[in-house]
Amino acid sequence: MRLLEERIVRDGKVRDGNVLKVDCFLNHQMDIQFFGEMAKEFYSLFQDDNISKILTIEASGIGIACITAQVFNCPVIFAKKSKTKNIAGDVYTAKVESFTHGGTYDIIVSKEFLKPSDRVLIIDDFLANGSALSGLSSLVKDAGATLVGAGIAIEKAFQHGGDVLREQGLRIESLARIKSMENGKIEFC
Amino acid sequence: MRLLEERIVRDGKVRDGNVLKVDCFLNHQMDIQFFGEMAKEFYSLFQDDNISKILTIEASGIGIACITAQVFNCPVIFAKKSKTKNIAGDVYTAKVESFTHGGTYDIIVSKEFLKPSDRVLIIDDFLANGSALSGLSSLVKDAGATLVGAGIAIEKAFQHGGDVLREQGLRIESLARIKSMENGKIEFC
């Protein structure tokens, strides 16, 4: 998506450790009008797939997922990163390694919200090592639901998480795929 | 807002410790079409206030904030609950007590996203003891921005956080105000 690539080049900042900082429009401050453009793009890619639910993960996936869900006219579920008082016992769970924070955490989704009849589209802001996406996929499979695919805003293709998951048969549509960020220069696939 | 009260009565579940579980439409699974109705209500309340930014807190405030921001045509900032690699040094910070999880945590917002010229509307899903709202308010004040008010989906009025903050001069508009939840029966103000 040309518009997103241009925005990344204009506003993104490359930090040490292969961190791409896009928090002025994507994952701290959120440009909702721009999210609408991304949502339309996701719709054009998945409109024939009878999506019944969008699944994302807290926190930075939620905004894009919600604006995208408006276009698909379906609910969003966000996987939570830790067990809270508000979630009763019956949950699907998976382990995720965090690229940004380091370490491993559990993600959970209440069983009542993912059913075998669901056709699920996963939406997230970033795909790097693929750990979050892999965890979300396994929640969908555990529920016996159909995983239609994943719509990602920015894929760091040089970290190869997307390649591995595509080889396993997952359909992944990334709106911007970064080939390299060496010396602060961002190149797209 | 009659529609929200009806939805709470229909789908909400009262749990031990004054927990109201509304995770089938508000804060785990999110009914985006319904969020659109709440957003229109917030717009009718704050449309004359020249809102330039909506501020919320991760994770469950983000969805409502984003759908509301579409109507106001402004960006959303979400306060983060812990310091991550992706946020550089310059942040506003405040302490918040968690009703749901127990304990205290820091919330942060990058200084670059809150400016003295901003007119800020805070949006959140719940108001109970008022700690999150108080923390968000102090971030806005620290930035020298104008805090126009707060739009809340569900206020647990019997916990009095809203009363205290209203007495301090904060304009709070809650779409549903719960007077009591004794014996599992939800009564509104």
C-alpha cells in the first residue's frame, strides 16, 4: 500500500535493535482517518471471505482492528495478555514471545467468543518474528474456527516470521513489507 | 443512554467484588456497530468543544476511543501502562491504582503528542474509583493542554470516583451510571 509506505518513510524512525518507531500515527498516537484507508485496503483483500470475527491482540492492534471491523460489519475480539478478574475460567490460551518487551507471556481469549462456525480474520499492527500471529492462529485452531488469514499493517520481512507462517499455509496480507532498515534507511520488498 | 442501559441489563453479569462483566460487547469482544451508537452520543455531548485529540488508556478504552475519534475526526492517543523500548525518554507520567487487577502502575504518554494547544477529550470504558481518569487528567494538565471533559461508557456511581472528580471541576459524561448492583440486580441512577 503506497500510502502506508510513504507514511513510514515520512514519519517512521529507525532505532537500535531493528526497532521501527511509528508511534506518531500507528501505535501510540493513532491517525484514525489513515486507519480508515488501511481498513478499506484490508476489505478489498478479504471482502469475499465471509469474515464473521476479527481477532487482534492488546494493545496496539485494537485500534486498527476496530476501524477495520466497521468496514466488515463484524465484532472484534482482542486477546488479553494476562489473566484478569474479569475473565472467567474457560479460555483458550497460547504463549507469545515479545519482540518489543523481551520475555514470554500468555495470551487468552474466552471460549464463548470463538466458535467453530466463526470465520476469523486476524488484524495486527506489526509482524516481525511471527510469535504473536502464531499464538493468535493457535487460539483460532483450538476453537475449531476457520482462520481466513491475517491482515498486517507493517511486516518486517527481514525477520522472516511471515515467511515461516506462509509456508505453513497461512494467508498473510501485509500492507507494507520492509526488506531492510540498515543504517536507518527503510527499503520495501 | 437507554440503549446502553438495556444492553447492560441484557448481557452484563455481576460478579463477586462489585465486578460487572460486560466482556461480550464492551471490553473483550467489542460490538463495533454498538460502539458507533455510543460515539454518536459522545459527539452530541461534546460537538461544540473543538476537540483536537482523544486520550484513552490501554487496553479496553482503545476501541471506543477510536470509533469515537472517527466521528470527531481527530487522532487518538492511548496512555501506555509500562515503559517499552518503543517510547523514547520524554514522557508525561502518572500513577494509577487498578480496580480490576489490584496494585499500582504507571501510565505514560509521549510529550510530543500532547501540546498546550490541544483540546483533549478523555474516553474510557469504565469509571469506578476514578484512579485511571485522575491519572489521565494529570497527564493533560502536565502538558498544559485543555481538558475539555471525559466521556465514559459505564460509571459505577456507587464507587464515587466520578463524584470526587466532578467536585474538582471535571466535566464527566457517563452514558450509563450504575447506582447499585446488589444481589446481582443492576439499578441505574
